[in-house]
Amino acid sequence: IKELVIDNENMTVKGEALSYTSVGNFVGNLRSSIFIREANIKSTTSTVRESDKRRIESFEIHFAVSRFE
């Protein structure tokens, strides 16, 4: 996770993963939480990271917190 934005109960997470599958698993885990609703991938981009030449998936995920208890 590189950036987390919280606006009331709406949240945006931006980050990087080693595969698109990892991004999908992360969203799946968010969706299965009783605290989260409407988790969706807003964007993904495949790039090669300069520091180690690995292919990564940059992502942005939006979701809402349904309860804070």
C-alpha cells in the first residue's frame, strides 16, 4: 500500500502487487469482510519497476466502511 485516503466512510487504497491475482484476492478479502461494502478495483496498470526490474501491478481500489465496531 502506497497511499490510503479516507473521506468519511469512503476509502481509496493505491498500491503495488506482484500479480493481478494478488490484487483480485485483496479485493475478494475486502468484500468478505463484515466491515466493508462496495469494494471495487478502479484501475490497474502493469509496469516494470526500475529498482529491481520486476513486473508489478499498480492498483487503485475504492470501498466503503459499513461499520466501525
